[in-house]
Amino acid sequence: MAYRANILINSDAPGAEAVYGAFLDELQELALRDEVQVLMTSGLGGQGVATQGVDAIVYPDSVRYVNLTPDDVARITEEHLLKGRPILALTQAAPEVAPLPPPAPKEVRVVLRNIGKINPFDIEDYIAEDGYAALAKVLTTMTPEQVLDVLKQSGLRGRGGAGFPTHLKWTFARNSPNKPKYLICNGDEGDPGAFMNRSVLEGDPHAVIEGMAIAAYVIGAEQGYFYVRAEYPIAIRTLRAALEQAREYGFIGKDIFGTGFDFDLEIRMGAGAFVCGEETALMRSIEGQRGMPTTRPPFPAASGLWGQPTNINNVETYANVPQILLKGGEWFASMGTEKSKGTKTFAIAGKVKHTGLIEVPLGVTIREIVYDIGGGILNDKKFKAVQTGGPMGGCIPEQYLDLPVDYQSLASVGSIMGSGGFVIMDEDTCMVDIARFFMDFVQDESCGKCTPCRVGTRRMLEILNDICAGRGQPGDIELLEEMGKSIMHGSLCGLGAGAPNPVLSTIKYFRHEYEAHIYEKKCPAKVCRALIEYKVDPELCIGCTRCARNCPVDAIAGAPKEKHVIDPTICIRCGICKQVCPVAAIDVY
Amino acid sequence: MKSLEELQKIKERALQRRKLAGEGARARIVVAMGTTGIAAGARDTMAVILKELEKRGISDVVVTQTGSAGMSTYEPVVQVQVGNSELITYGNVDANRAVTLIEKHVLGGEVVAEWQVK
């Protein structure tokens, strides 16, 4: 039967039980038990603000009584529930609720602020947006120590992946006694699917040049190098034009702003080796040697390029610097989280509706990036995982959708920030196949110096290939884990130390998929060709012969008007039959 | 560059020039020409825009370029500003759309809402 009134009591408050009991007693007394329902509930919705005491809401009137004791109950029951007169003295006046502020924009553009706005080939367009004002301020009014103080206050950390505090890096290089000192901008952005740095170099090159000039002033360098991969011809062309203009206007060169400070920049092109994004390999490459990492220590700040003190940061780190010096360290530190300040650019790729480049304050959740900014998963499929930090990062599963994106949180789930790759995978992605893809990449890019990385990644790839081909054996998963750990510990640079990450993280979160491949010879996502089978549903097949006519290997038998059958021993799992079937009779099993 | 004053002067000049480009010219068309834009066909879009303006004998429309701001799904991205009105961003502007935009928005002053990216 329907009740004419309902009373909801907040069960979280101490004393709620007593109030509940009192209501039942009073209602019994007045013979209202059949007309009024009393319910205990955890937390009350509706109007008004929760108090520390026992609150109750009477519906359908939506009257909220606050801080109730059992003594109040008799009055409420008699006056309100019997006679229909709410006791206003026991209610809470509805507080003046200020209108909600508009939702804070998820994206905040600091590094990307000028991109899409200014003409990168016109230095005056950059100057119109306060360009080179930070350099002017620094050179004419600040000491290097003051610049370092502002940076320290800002909390800026290296945006290339490791997240080392920028002010410390600069301090080390500044305190190194040897001269000359060098400055390097790492623009060797090699992570598959990542193009944040390219966009900055192509859209706002002067911001990076200005940041570098400030860094040079702080550490005392007179020569700097841009190291940009040759696969970025448009970035290089833009940068070259920007350097020419900056030189013409006197922002780089001799006696900048009449302060006697000299600084010039050159471009060096990388020849395509992924490992050259590693700082020691990168410096060897600039020196004209083979791009292979060397041991640290000595760190670049002590002995870097040509054995001289060197500061190396990535494109995004430098691009942040002018803004921080113009607007102050506090402004920058007001964005982001406790330990990860400011904003970060990410390249959103994969199975998401809006792919592209974003910049968000650190600490936004993966869910906000995927659903609010990325627009959700393509074709409204289910989110499965996100791979952050490029081929040395880890895959983060659905259960961590609400994880804040910052240096610590990503590390806590076995991934890294990296330079900002953000590859989103849906339910149709096979995690073993993904791990194999990344292992194939790092195996290819291993420079070969350290045996665990050179041989180990090869062996791991072979095992993964076997698993995907249906030749997986019991013990493979354990072997992968063991080898992964050994490679991490036995490699010199970040490439080897991170190479097993995609495999280890997918084993950690998607072990069942590995097991399905090995023990059941099934690919749950129906991706691995050796483990799937195309079949014709005889109930649905209309015998139109279209599949048989389109099959490239003649694996389908069947006469017109008869049920067709696919021979799995001939079938190459190309999927064409499924695409052409007019009645959707063919599916993957 | 020798002093703050010199920098300030250039900034004022640049801002002035920007305004003039908006005032003196009838409209401004900005094509995003980063790698993502070019990969999606921004060079063709740019060429068609220049050709179309020439064909119609229009010389008071400023055509410039900028970087690709990140809306990769919508490249090529073209921004159009007529007079001092709002700058409108359009997505997926291929050659056909570019011609229509010149006709409808630049010359006709009518925003083509269905291609707009917000």
C-alpha cells in the first residue's frame, strides 16, 4: 500500500536509532503506522545542509527537521503528521545558497597558450603576447639566484619524464666550476603517439628560445643546442626561422638587452634513434658520436657535452619558464597538486572520440581526461586501460579511472608520467598484443650496449610472439616477470629500465588475459589471429555466396542457397567475410 | 635589443598592426599549419583559400597561419574573423568547405554554425 508520508532519518548520526524508535512508538500511538513510513538512511539528500545531530526529512512536504531528540518526536508526529502543520522551530531555515560557480575549465593552457593564436613565423606576434618580456625582466632586474628562487617557489619539475625539480638541476649546473657551460633543449620526442613538443616548436618556438635564454643566464652558458629529431621537418623549419628572427631582433647573440650577456643557439638534428632522447646518448649524438648512453654519475651538470657542465631540459620545461617569471612562482604553484605543480600537456591518442593535444593542471583524474576532455570512448565502447608515458610506461586499468594524474600517483600504480603520451584502449584491445607491440618497439630501439636490454627484450618479445600465436606454455608468465625484473636492474639507461614496464603492468592487471592465451588458447578481445576462428552461423546464413566470392584464400565452401562453411585450416582471419555478409551470419569465436 | 623601452615599442607596434589588420582589412583567415594540420590537408586548404580570393579579386582579406592547437580530430582547422566580430573556429575545412566559408562567412558575414568547433 502507498504511504501518505515518508520520514527519512539520517542513520549516520549518533542517536538516530532512538529517534527512529520514538517515531515508531508515536505513530503506533496515533494509529498512523499504516499511513506513514519511517526509514533509516545513510545521508540525506534534499534541501538544507546536514548538521552534526539527527536530521530527518518528511516527504512529500520536504520539510527538514534538524538536531532531533526523541523528545521532539511526539510534537512532530502530532502537529505535522496528524494535523499537517510543520513545526518550523525545529527546521533549519534554508541557507542562502550562492549560485554555483561555472565549472572550472578542465583545460588550462600555459605552454599551449599561444598555439593556434599567433603566427610562429612572425616574432612580433609573439612579442604582442608579452613575448621576451620575461627575458627582459630577468636580464635587467634579476640576479640568477632570484630566478632560481622563483623557480623553486613554482615547483616546476622536468616535463620530459623523470620529473626532476628544475631549480635544482639549474643550481647544479650553475655551481659547476668549469667553463664553458652548455645548454641543451631535448626535442627528441620519440614516444609513439606523442607530439606535444612538436606542437610547441611548430606553434610557439620563441617561448622555448626565451626559456632557454633565461636558463643560460642562470647557469652561465653562452652556447645552447636544440636537439630535434629529423622526423619533425616542419618543427625544424619553424625553429630555424624563429632563431633567425630572434637573432635579428637581438634576443639571442651578443650583449642582449645591453647587459653584456651573450648567448646563441644552434639546431642539431637527431637521426631517428629513440634512445637519443636519453640525455647522455643525446649528448654523444651532438658530439658526433654514436648515440649510446653513458654512465651517470658524472651527471651532465658536472660533466656533460664535451665533458663540460651542461643543463638539459625538454621543450615543455623551457616553454613554462617565461610564464613563471612573468606571473610569479606562486601563480604556477597554485595549479596542480601538492607535489606536482602546474600544468602538463598530453597527447591523447587511441580509442577516444577527440584525439589531440590537451593541457591540464596536474592532478585531474584519468576519468576527466578520457570522458570530459576526450569525449569518451569511440563508439561508446567500454574503457579498458590507458597507457601513459610512452613505451616505457605502464597500462593503467579501469579500476584506477579516478586516479589523479601526477608524478606520484602514476608511479604508485606502476606507470610513469613520461613526456605525456596518453594512449587509451577500449574493450576490443588485447592487452597481450599491446604489450607485444611495445616490446617490439623497445627491442628495435635498444642501442645494444647492455646485454640484459639487448638480449632480454629480444627473448621477451619472442615469448610474447609465441603467446599471441597460440604457442604459449605454462611458466611463460613467470619467466616474463623474472626477465623483466632482471632487465630493469641490469640496464644502464631509462630505456632498459623501463622496457619491461608494459609487460609487467599488463601481467599485473590483466593476468587472466595472458592465462586465457596460454592455457585456453583463446584471445578474450578476439585480436590475436592464431587464437580466433571465423564461423558461419547456419541459422542465419542465406547462402548468398558473397563471403565465398570475397574470400582471398578460398576458405569458404558452399553452393548458392546452401549454408556456407569456413575451413579454419585455410582461413587467414582477415575478416573480409564478416564485413561483406549481408545478414551478419559470420562472427569471431 | 638593447632596452626594455625598445621591447615595449615593438609590442605596441605589433598590437597596433594586429588591430589594423582587423580594421583596415575586411576579414582575417588563419589556417592551422602544424604537422597535424598539414597531414590532414591544411596546405590544400591554404592554397584553395588564396586561389579563391585571387579569383574573386579580393585583396583586403588577411590570410595567415598558426600552429596546430591540438584539436587533431578536427584538422584542418581554420579560423575566420570578419571585421571586429568574434573569431570563429571551423573544423575539417577541406577545399570545398574553404570555398563555402569564403562565400558565406567572409563575404556574406554569416557564420556556418554546423562546421564550427567550440
